[in-house]
Amino acid sequence: MACIVQKYGGSSLSDVDKIMQVARMIAGVKATGMDVAAVVSAMGKTTNGLVEMARSISSKPARREMDMLLSTGERITMSLLCMALNELGVASVSLTGSQCGIITNHRHNDAQVIEVRPFRVMDEMAEGKVVVVGGFQGVSYRRDITTLGRGGSDTTAVALAAAIDAERCEIYSDVDGVYSSDPSVVADARHLPEVSYPVMQEMSAAGAKVLNAQAVQFAKEKKIAIYAGSTFDRRRETVVRKLPTGQVAGVQAVVSEKEITRVRISGDRALVDFRWALDFLEGEQVPVKEVHAADVSADPLPSQVSFVVSASNIYGWKDIRDRLVQRLGASVRFDAHLSALSLIGEGLNRTNATLIEALALLENHGIVVAAATTTSFRISLLVPREKIDAGVRLCHGHWISKMS
Ligand SMILES: Nc1ncnc2c1ncn2[C@@H]1O[C@H](COP(=O)(O)OP(=O)(O)O)[C@@H](O)[C@H]1O
Ligand SMILES: N[C@@H](CC(=O)OP(=O)(O)O)C(=O)O
């Protein structure tokens, strides 16, 4: 029988009334004769609450224990949703990521899905049940519970859709699709009916929470279209899929990531220190992004290497930072009050024009740019955190609103 995967985000399941409403929607789909796997996130801000609870006990909570803790949020939702479905007379069963065969690597708090063995899901579906899946979690080859990084339930949905060969993969949240900027920041952000995989991947990696970057990567690899829409307003949606290149020119979206910390290592031994820091951070499973090396040479000249980390998602960051200082002393510095503003679009760097224009635009409005990096789909600029929303609105107004 044809099957569908639907993912419901935490904002759509924040109280029991909403859980009942979602149960009715799922019952409606099941009544059409489709098999349904519903992937759920933790209710409302539950995951944030669990993180706060852990932080109030320890500044360096063990990564394994964080996963054990955070995965419980999704368990609450999945069992309540099954109870709601059963009340409606719809047979259902809740399964954890581990029970669904979501196998990951050992990288706690930010695990990658390696494979999905969906036998139990298929068996339960064959018995006519709606399968309710706890998103955001898996199990490593060492049989430890892992989580897939913030927003990781999207990844569960796409990975499962690929494994069970679902007809559709729908991801529902509180917005009716993907916009040219976060609609909660830019009032006239444009709804995008279609977005290509690479553009969406850059948007997600640069901070657009609406879809998770690993989920988009998975969708691209497995050639799964993602239909992103609003749980309670189904009038329109965004399809993320393979699109012919060269259709849309210029800046398509303006995206931000608020909590960025830049780490700068300088001095005669900058490269040696940087390599030590890289090994140390890898041991701590901290992803390092946007590495810049300035004036690194064999000469004993002062050099500088910098990189950025998204510190808000690293639960023991304060302790890791202290250990960097212990080892590197005055040669390491942290800029903790930065945000990344990214312009996204195909072939943005075919010429330097967009970068030049962006630097001038921000400077003319008193927004100091601390660093810039480019790829062929993205220009990212580090700006002071208190100016990030103003910067996003400014760039959106300049490149996108004025085009309509
Ligand atoms: N470019 C964008 N398009 C749409 N929504 C975006 C974008 N960038 C950020 N968002 C934010 O993503 C939110 C939806 O994602 P998320 O908070 O993860 O929802 P859920 O918890 O329901 O999964 C929206 O409320 C919106 O503020
Ligand atoms: N509950 C997890 C996973 C998730 O995907 O959540 P949401 O779908 O609400 O963004 C988180 O808050 O990160």
C-alpha cells in the first residue's frame, strides 16, 4: 500500500489540544487508504527546558547523558499522540528512533544517520497501524542513544521516507513553507513555492530553522522531494527538490544564525596552535566552520588563524573554552557577540559585485562587518549580534523586496 511520512514539529504539538487536532488530521489521511508514519518532535519548547535543566546541574554535562535526556522529549509526544489516535479508533503504535532502526555514528548530540533498518515500521504498517515515530534520535553501533542535532526530527522524517520508499515526505511546522527570510524577522518575506536542494541546503546550514540541513542533504542524496507546510493552514506549501540550474539569478534568500562565536589564534605558532585546537575540538566533537588563515607562512612572522563555532548547540562550551585558554593562553581570543548574515542564491560569486554591494550597504548603515566568506551559493558576513535583525531587513529590502 502507498505510504506517506508526515513530520509534526514541536510548535504544532505544544499542548494536548494540538495533539488531538494532529491526531484527527492523521486519522483523515489514514481513512483515505494510505499508510502513515508520523514523526513527532518534543512538545513546544520541551527540549530547551531539558537543556536548561542539565545546565543548572553541570556546565559540562556528558554528551551521552545529554542524548539520553533530550531523547525523552519526543517519547512524551509520541505516546500521547498514540493515545489520541487510539481514542479516535485508529490503531497505532509509538516507536523510538532505536526501535525504528535509525542507526547513527557515535557523535553524541549531533549524530549522522548512517543507515535505516525499518523492519519494525514496515511490520506495524502491514498490520494496518499508524506508526508514530520519536524524531531527532537514533542508536549508535555501540547501542548508545544518540540525537541528531537541534531540529533533527526533519532528518528522521526524510531518512525514514527514503527507507520505506514513501510516496511523500511532508514536514509541518508553524509556517506554510520556506520564505526568502525568516517571516518572524522580515514582515514582507516572500513565500517560495519551490526551492532547489543546494539553495535549501545553504539556507538551512546558514540558520534557516524551517528545515534541518542534514535532512536536506539526505533528501538530495536519496532524491526525495520535501513538502514543507503549516500544520494548521494547508493552503500553500514549498517543495524542495531538484530544479534545473540557472532558473533564478541573484540573491534568493537572506538568512541569519544568531549565536556565533569566533575563535582567533595568533602569534608565531598560530598554525601549530590551530592544529592542536582542531584536534582538541574534534575530540570534544565540536564542529569548526569557516576557517580563515591569514599570513600563515614558514617565516617566524605573527600569523592568525580564525574559525567560528555555533556555541549555543555545544552544551559544555564554557568548559571547552576554558581548556582552550588554559593551553593557548593569550594567543587565543573569543568574539562571542557575533551573528552570521548570509545571502543565498545560485552563482552569487560569479563576480565580486554582490559582495562589494553588501559590504557598502552594511557600512553605510553603520553595521561593521567583522569577516566575510563566500561559496558559489552563499556570501556570509559576521556582524555584531545586536545589529543582525536590522542587517537582515536591510539586505532583504535591498535585494528581494525591491524586486517585487
Ligand atoms: N526562511 C525561512 N522560512 C520560513 N521559516 C523560517 C525561515 N527561517 C527561519 N524560519 C523559522 O522557522 C520556524 C519553523 O521551524 P521550527 O521552529 O523548527 O518549527 P517546528 O518546531 O514546528 O519544527 C518558523 O517559525 C520561522 O520563524
Ligand atoms: N525537539 C528537538 C528536535 C526537533 O526537530 O524539534 P522541532 O521539530 O520542533 O524543530 C529540538 O527542539 O531541536
